Amino acid sequence: MKEKPYYPGVPKKNYDDWIKLLEDQTFKCKLICLSGIINKKVNKSNITWQKQTLEVQNINSEMNHCLKGIANLFLDPNCIPLDISIMKANNWDKEENLYEHFLPVEKFLKNLEREVDPNLKDVLTFETEIQNKFTETFQKYLAKLFSFMIFYLPVDDKIVKALDFLNLTQPLPILKENILYFNETFSIIPLEKVSDLLEEVNLLDSHEKVWMRSVCKESALHLWNLIEGTSVFSTGEAKYPLLSRIFRIAHSLPTSSACIEQSFSSLKLIKNNLRNQMNEKALESLILIQQEFRNGDITISDEMIQSYEEEKQSLRVRKSRSSLTQKVSEEMAPQENNKDEDRQNVYQETQQDLRNIENEHNLHEPQTLIQREEMKEQGDEEEKESEEKEEEKVENNTSKEVKKKVKLIKNNNSENKPKTEVDVTKKDIGQKRSHERLSRLEEEPTEPTVDLKKLKQTKKNQSKSKKEEEKKINISCQKN
């Protein structure tokens, strides 16, 4: 018993059905035909459109080449026009309109064998019914693919057609029409100078177009660089200034957005987690190198090596300067801290001096009526408080003297009473205590008695003297 071959990805339930399909010859031919059409006809043109070397004037020719290559597989070549945009005008972007122009079975299969894959010659050995089904399925598939491509591609765009003037292969009237249309759409040159532009086109077509095209080797960029470089022998001025201006704007148009998308995808590879602190300038230069040398080898010249060494030396100088500045800053740090402390102390002293000067100035300044009234009220309140304190002191002194007299009277009354043994003991103890109290009182300084009337008069005299001094100060300030 032969073991069944193992095909990865095939489910176990439908394993036998899948093996039968893979071993079927017609199914193999279908897979070969489908992969050949996609790789050789569709992906090939897609790669050319995504290349950065694609020039703007070649977009129309690449579209015609791709669509004609697909149309020649299943359509009659007599019905295919030179300009593909005519097919879109005739509603060939619909599948039903293409069925009438299909090739017969034998011619279609031979075209597949020649242009798609030589292994498709096995289809010619199949039965007629199988051949008819094969041709019917793939002709419909190609018709659908062709209609989608005509619908989505800018086949009938006037600007894309007008860009053919960059090749300088068109006759003179068509060349003039395309240049004028491009100028009108983008408004590059004003209407006043259109006549000068047409004179430059006539001069280029009559004299220098042939030898320039022979030198440029089918490169429009090289061709227009030669046109910009030509100058008048006598004056040295540019010979075609207006045409070169149009050329620059035309070649600045992007052919597709593929290069931008590719640059963003390559940016993830360049700026990864290990190089997340890369400078913008270095990142930009690396992306330019990656885009420029994507398909070719990098040739490092002597000038590049020399510039690299110069940059290296400049980096070393910068690093040495940065290290010196760090050392100096570390040495100067304690001195700067001391300077900061001194500055703070000086600042505080100056602030205090300013406050003292302001206070002195406020004393000598002439006061307003409201301020004078407030000062009077404050003085009156202070006088009242001082009088109350002095009265309290006098009362305290008088109360002490009264208490002494009362004690003396009590002692005298106690001496006149008949004395018992207990009274004698009490008397002795009382005398001792009274002597102790008297000694304490004698030791305490007794304040002299003060007359209240004399105090009031002295205070009034002091307040009058202060008011007179204030009046004199105010008069002197007003005179100054």
C-alpha cells in the first residue's frame, strides 16, 4: 500500500477531495494560467509603476503597454486601437461589450502557451469540451480584469497625455498644444509671455532637437538638462528660460504614492528600538541612501571617505569641548553657590534699608486731615490706658497700707483680753507670724504715693509739646 502524500494546510475532512483536485491535470493547468497572468501581465506593470526611476512622461506609454498586453491575449488584434482611451470612450470598460471580439479557442490557447507559460501546451491535448470550458472561464476572467483596469487607470486624463511633450517625439503642432494646455492648467507662465514660449519651441524644433535626443539616450531628464545648459554665445544668458521652467514643474509631479509609502515602511527598519534616539538629520540621510541605492550597489568614493573623516574630527572636537565645559562647571559650582548666598544676604540688607528709609520718610511727610484725626484718637486712647494703669497701682498701694493698719488693731485688741495658757501659745505663734510678715513688707520696696492731678497735668503738657513739634515739621515741609 502506498502512503498518501501529505499536503500541509489541507483539512482532514476534505483530504481526499483536495488530493483528487491537485492530481487533476485540468486543475493544474488552471493554476499555471492564473499565476502566469498575474505575474507576467499585472505584477510586472505594477512593479514598473512603483519604481522611483519611472519618469512622468512614461506613465501613458506604460499604461498602454500593460493594457494592450492583456487585450492581445483574448481579443482580436484588428479591433484593438492604438490609443487605449478610445476603448473607454466606446464603453469597453463593460464585460458584455467585449464578448463579441473574443478570439477563437485554438488562437487563445496558443497565445497562452506563447506569452503566459509553455506548460499550457497540455491544454491542447484535452477534449474539446474541456478546452471550451477552459477558454470560456479564462476569457471572461481576462475581460473582467481588462474592464477594471480601464475603469481605474487614468487612461483618458488630458494632463497625462499632455506630459508626452517631455519626450519631444511628437510633431510640432501637437507639441505646442500639449505645452500650452499644461501651462494653462498650472498657470506657470503669464499670457503676456506665451508668444515668447512658442518662439522657444520653434527654435528648439528647428535647430537643436535632433542632436540633443541622440545624446540623451532616451532619458528626458538628461535631455532637458542639456536644454537648460544651452546659452547664447554672445551674452551668456539662458537660451530656453521659459521651457526649462515648465520642465522643472512637470518633473516635480509624483508618478505615484508608492515611494512615499515605501519610505514610511522602511523607516521602521531604520529607526528601530536600538536606534530610537537618532537625530532627524541622520535619519533623513539614511532614508535617502536607502531610496537611492535600493536596486544597485553602493560605490564609496574618496571624497565620501574624506568628508566622513572630517565629520569624525569635528565630532571629537565637540566632545572635548563639552567635557571641558563640564569640568569647569563642576569647579565653579561651589563658588557660584557662595555667590548666591552673598547675593541673598545683600538683597535682604538692601530691603531692610529701604524699609527704614520709608519709615523715616513717612515721619517727616505732611499728613492728611484724616491721618491727623486718627493719630489724635490713638493718643487719647493711650492716655486713658496709662491713667487706668496708674490708678490701679495707687489702689494696690493703699489697700496694702489699710491691711497693715487692720492687723495692728487686731493685735492690740488681742493683748487687752485675759490670757490663758492656750492664748499665750497662740499669742506667741501670732507674734512670730506678724514679725515675719512685717519683715517681708519692710524688705519689699514700697512705691511712693502719687498725686493724680499732677500726673494729668504733666501728660497734657507733653501732648501739647508733641503737637507743636508736629506743626513746626509740617510748616517746614510745606516751605521746602
